[in-house]
Amino acid sequence: MSQPEFLYEVFEDFMNSPENKDFSFDNGLVCRWMTGQAKISPKISTYYAKPSKQEKLAETIHQNLLPLMTDCNKALQDVYTLFMQDTTVSEAKKNKLALLYKPADSRLLFLAKLIAFGMERQFVKRDTKNQKLIAGGALSPVVLDYIMDSEVPRPCRHFVGRKEELGKLHTMLEENSKVFLYGIAGIGKSELAKAYAKQYKKYYTNILYVEYSGDLHQSVTDMDFTDDLPEDSEEERFRKHNRFLRSLKDDTLLIIDNFNVTVTQDSFLSVVLKYRCRILFTTRSKFDGHCILQLKEIWEPSCLFQLTSAFYSEAEEHRTLVEEIIETVHRHTFAVELAAKLLENGILPPEQLLEKLREEKASLENEDKISAIKDGQNNKATYYNHIHTLFSLYSISQEQQDIMRDLCFLPPAGISARIFADWLGLTTLNDINDLIETGFVQANTRHTISLHPMIQEIALSETRPSITSCHTLLDSLQKICLMHGMEVSYYKKLFQTVENVIHLIEKDDISKYLLFLEDVFPYMEKYLYQKGMKEIIRELKQLLKGNNHGTSSDRALLLDYQATVETKPEKAIKLEKEALAQIKEITETNAHLVSNLHANLGGLYRMNGQTELAKEHMEKGILLLEQNNLLYTNDSIPQINNYAALLTEMQESERAMSALQKLAQIIKHYNSDHCLDYAQVQESMGNICLITANISQAKSHFKKAMKIYENVWADEPELIEEKYQEIQELYPQIGIALAKGILASINKQE
């Protein structure tokens, strides 16, 4: 099983608790935990700190893991040996836990308590040097510890046949390096690629997997490398990733799944084809002039009957009818699977299903269209009709139809079933599980769901998703995006879902849709998700063309968002000024927006060295917040912080301190003096005091800030260490003293 699935099994009790319903094991983050690049989530370690939860963990291990192990006693013995030989663990701790290991019946409790102890210990990041292995040599470095979330998914456990195709694919990759695995939807291209990776993994140093997101350049940018920094721009991330991928040699295989575009639709293909590694594309598009392996129907009747038997328990009893059904759907792999699941659910007996499929065949105007011809379009139309018929034979409930409608927007890689259920306000996963059993919904792993591309096409035409009919989903996504202080591990999938909404939804309520896009944009900006930001700007431009839709505030926001992505300061300033010009009269309704526009314009002037203009607009922004009782909002914090920084640069440090003291009081009143916002203001005041040589006062502010950082980041010592380093680099005398003091207090707690 994959690493996230493994953790789902281990921490099942944690995942099933109501307070963790929105928690998800992000593949990249899990990989960091496993390789020692990041500390495991404090939510998990805190949950299992209680002895009662440790006992539950022991039960879960017994139930979920022991049946999967060939020699659990040997594994426990190895863990015990590692623990006893660890010189960093005190003898008292060793003796206490060793008492549990000795009796055979408490060894799983020993393991559970050891896991809990390991999660609570001070985290020390493992130093990985993989990226430095590139230089020289004939082989690529082993990169799975360096490139996260790149592991190839396992093939379907019912994968059958294709022995000849697997061998042919291997030969073609060895001879041509770049191969396009081509075929119609639902014929099994992705499964063949996954099966190839599994069967031939010993031939490669690395096999990397990328789910195509509609833009190869973006797919390379979105890869998750251990040395990516939160502040890296998309251009910087792409530059690093592209340079690394170019360095990989032909002992590395890169699989790009679902590359369903043409050469002209993705201009970056020509660059990727120059990589030295081997590349396997799965695609529904025919790339003439390149090395192509066309995947056709499985012709061995025994293989498809075996596939049917995997889903339909009475297949052998109705063998003749089943074989006729397989022929009627033209041996199309996905159609065979759907038919088998329909039979297993008892909706129709085999003879009636066969009759329905034959009726559909006869109803088509052109008999030649049904024959197994080679033309891709006709073939696709034929199979589409088979799938559509099977889809229509199910009498799915209204609730399940609503779920199918919203599922149309999920990214190809899918998302956690629990998170999706939470977006829709579902109290159970029953309806989703029923749809998985029908075959309409794919369970990519045991916890991640998506729609098959052919089912997505049919669901779109049948359910016609619109702003009105999908309001629950859109409201949930909008609510997450409005919680700017909240971090979500699945933000890329969230944004990909939003992009699919933009492309696929029927816009029957433009006002609601505009507000949705306007609220999502700042959350994308927080994560520097430029592809989505540009997508929203394009959509807003289209919607606000002419005067049929939107208000002056909507047009001002569009210009403000355009300024956000603009790289030239002068052009960005012009856009912000145009945004302000859209608002002819300031009212209670638009005061907050106008305040932000002034603050943003002030920030741009500051970057451009025009300090007086910067000061003028920042003051206008803060004054509007005061006049409209909006100082309690989150926007006041960056506004006043930036204003104080500007005043300090202009040698007006007393006014800067006064502004920050006022902000500190606001945060304390509306939130608390133990939050990160308060710490950041204390740190800003400490900086000003140092600049004005008020060392003792600076030290006082820094101590207050550090105490908050220590409490808030108690389970993330690497963040505390980064903050120490930041202060040490800027202010050595103060920083070192503080760092030593805080470190000493942490060591006492250990």
C-alpha cells in the first residue's frame, strides 16, 4: 500500500474521530514525515499522548496491520532492538517501556507507546543531500527522497491480460526513449502504464509519476521538491525543477498520465521531449511523427471473463450470457467492468441486461458505427453509447445524482472522500460508497475518490451542474478561502477543483459566481498559485466585459487583481489607480475595498521608492478603516505593519511605534496577546527599537514575541529555529541571547 494508506491504517482511530473529519494525509507531506524532512502533525501526536488513545492504537495495529505482516514477532523484535540501542533515550524511559515488551501479550501496547513517544520527541530534521548527487556519473540519483508525491499509483488489483503489450512497450521505451501510449477513453491506458512501472521497476533507478493538469509547464512547476521554499515564486520553482529533470538520465522513467491534448495545445511538450530520461505519455490524442503504441481492446475472451468474474460472483453460472455481453460492448474494458458491477448489484439479470444492450445497438442509426472500426472518433462515440446505456440502467437516488453533479469538478487525481463529503455537508459516506460499488466513482486508493473521464462526460450532460444546483459545494469552497489564517494541506486540489468549476459549470447566477471568484483569488495569492489567479482574472474579464454584469466594486477588484500579478511596478501602480477611479463614492459597503486599494497602491509606491505618495495612500487606507470601525479586521494588521515600516524608513520611528502600539491593543482586544499576529507586531516594535538603539526595550519586545512563537510552534521546533536564525543574522547580540534562553526552556520541557 502507499504511505498515506499505511498511515490511514495505523491512525484509523484518529481519522475516525469527529474533530479530525477534515484532516487529510497529503502525499507529499507524508513522504516528508517518512524521510525525516518534517515533524509529524502535532494534531496526531497530541491525540496519541493520552494512555487511553495509546491502548486504542495497539488495538488498531492488531486489527489492521498484523494480518498484513509475514512475521510480526520479528518486526517487533527489530523495533525493540533499535529502541534499546538508541543512546539518545534515557535509561529510565527504556526500562519503563521494556517492561511492556517482555510479556508477549503486551508487546503491541509497547509498540503503540513507543510510537507515541517517538512523535513527542524533539524533532531533528534529517539532512538530505540527494540534490547534490547530480554531478557526474552515468546514473541518475535516487530521487524519491527528494521529489515528493511522485510515486506511481498501484495498478488495479484486477488487472488482466496485456502481457504482449507490456513487452512491446518495454522494447519501444528502450529503443525510442519517448513513447505515447494512445487509445480511447476507458480502454486501460493508465492501468497499463502503472502495471508496466510495477513489472519493470528493477530496470530503472527511478520511476516518477505526474498526473497531467492541463499544462506541462505548470505540471513541472507543481512538483513537490524537498528544497522548495514557501517564498519561492512559480518562476523560481519551475527553474529549479526543470533544471533537475533535465539532469536525469535514461535510467529514470517519467510517466505523464492523461496527456489528452495536441502538440499545438501544449507548446512546452517540445522542451520535455528533450529531457534525457525515458518518458511514457498516456493519451487520447494521436501524436503522429512520434513513437506511438496504440492500445486496443483485449482480444483474449478468457481475460475479460476473468475481469467480469472479479466483480460478478455468479459469472460462471451465466458464462454464455456474460460472454455475449462482453462481445456486445465490444470488449471495452471499462464497459465490461460497469456491466459486471451492475449484474452483481442485482439491478438486472444477465438476459435482461443483454437485451437492453442489444436494443441500444439496434437503435443507432448507422449499423457500421457499431462495428469494431479503427477510426478513433467513431469508436469513442460507440463506447460512449455503451457507457451511457449502462449509466441509465441504474436508478440512483436524487442525493446520489447531486453527488455525481459535484464530483464532475474533482481533479483527475481525486481527493479524500471525507473532505469531499464535508464540502457537501454529508454526515456519512454511505451514498459515496454506494456509487463506488456501482463503478461510477473510482476509489483511487481506499480513501481518495474521483470520476472516470467517460463517466465525467456523461454526468456533465445528465446532471448539468450550475451555480444554483452546486451552491453547497461552492459555499464550502468559498468559506475555506475566506479563512485566510487557516492552512489546508490539500490546497492544490482545492484550487484545481475551482479551475474545473470555471471551465465546466453553467453560470446561471452571475452575482454569486462573481463573489465566489473574488473570494477565492486572495487565497490563491496566499499560496502563490499563479495559474489559478490568472485563470480567475481571465474569467472576471470575460464576465465584466460590457455593463451587463457586475458593479464598480467588481471592476475595481479585477484591476486590483491584475495589479497583483503584474511584474512591472509602474504598470501595477497604473492599474491600482484605475481601480480607485472606478469607485465614484465611498460608502459603508465599499469602504473596506477602497481602504485595501489605497494600502496596495501605497505598498507599490513604497517598492518604487516614492515614499511620500506611499505614506499618503497608506494613511488614507488606515483612516478609512478607523472611520468605518474596521480596524478589528485582518486587513488592518498588514496595513499598519507596512505603514510602520515605511515611517521607520522615513526616520519617523516614534510615529511608527505609536501605530504599532495601537495595533497591538486592537489585536489584544479582538483576539488575544498570545496569537501570532501579536507576536509579529512585538517583533516589528523590537526592530524599530534596535534601529533607534533602544537595546533594552528591543530585548523586551523580542522576548514577548519569542515566548508566543515558542508556545504556538511548540510542536514545530524547526519554525522556532528559523526565527532564531532570522534574529541572529539581523541582530547578533540580542538574537543569540534570546535563542539560548528559549532553547534552554525547551530542553527543560524535554
